[in-house]
Amino acid sequence: MSFTIRLLIWLKGKFVGNDSLGNRYYEEKPKSVYDGRQQRRWVIYKSKHDVGKIPPEWHAWLHYRADKPLNGQVFDLNQSNLSEAYKPIPIDENNKIVKLNTKMKRSYQPWIPNE
């Protein structure tokens, strides 16, 4: 971690917690927030910067979907209760994306010019 990041954390950051991967989460100290602005939140990654390595409960906290980290709680991905709102990408046991059948029967005849 660079000197600048350490200085930022020391001056403005407040440690909130860490996850099972070793990432550390911070938010701005209340006294450094002004004009009704939200507290900034950030993560210091344990290893290489990879946003895919943030658990859903911490992702919700980082993006202001939750006021406190949802440690161990289930986060409802479909908060709108619509059937088409969110569908995770199907992945098999080898971590490869399962291709869905995209061929659909057409219920119309396409227009062909000059017939």
C-alpha cells in the first residue's frame, strides 16, 4: 500500500470491516463530510484489484444499498419482485457459462422486398 493511500486512510478513513477474502472496507469519517454529502466508501483489496472478488453483502454496502454491511445476511437480488428483474448467468461446475438456446420460432413472416 502506498504512502498516499495510508495518509488518506489515516486522515479521512474509518475502518468498517473486512471480508473472508481479506479485503478491507473504509468510509469517510463523519467530521470530514460536509454540505449534506454522503460518506464516501472504498475498499482496499488484499491482492490484485478485481471487483469480482467483492462479496454481495459488501457490494451492497459500497453502493449505498445497505446502511451497514450485511455480514452473513442474505441480500435479496430481486428487490422489485418482478420475474424479469434479475437472472444470474448460468454457470456449470467447471465455472464456464452455459449457453442458452437462443433459437426461437418466429411468429411472423419477414418482409422480403420485390416479391
